[in-house]
Amino acid sequence: MYLKLSVAGHLTIFLTRTRWPFWSIRPARVLLLAVCGTQLVATLIAVYGWLMTPLGWGWALVVWGYALAWFLVNDRLKLMADSILSPQLHAN
């Protein structure tokens, strides 16, 4: 649960920083480095079990896959919600 909350929480930053698809604007280098660094540390904490039961690499990959899949779903939902709530921006 710790790893899922950490990964999904940080991925949400990439969804909320733009109203367009997450890949449309490159994140600032400092943001990208901060997220990658903290997620590397969070993954190592979960895998090797610092102050928690070790998760192992297999389950860590499952958690990452799950979080990334929902990240993509949430990006599509964000775009759909934005097109409904702000139709004037999508009138092209």
C-alpha cells in the first residue's frame, strides 16, 4: 500500500500540471528528477522492507504496473471531464 500511494500520488502531479494530455508539455527537469529520485527511494524502501515488511521486486513491479495503468486511465478521464466542463476550449 505504501508503494502504491507513493507512486500513484507522484504520477498525479504529472496529470494535474496541464489540462492537455500529460505528454503534451515536458515537465521541468527539477520536477522530473525529484519524482524519479523519490520513487527510486520509495521502491527500494518497499522492496527491501525498511520499517515495513519487504515487498520484493515482483510485487513492486505489479504495483508500478497497476499505478501506471490507472495513470493512463485517469489522464483520459481528465481530458473527457475538461471537454465537458470547458467546451469553449474544445470548439475547434
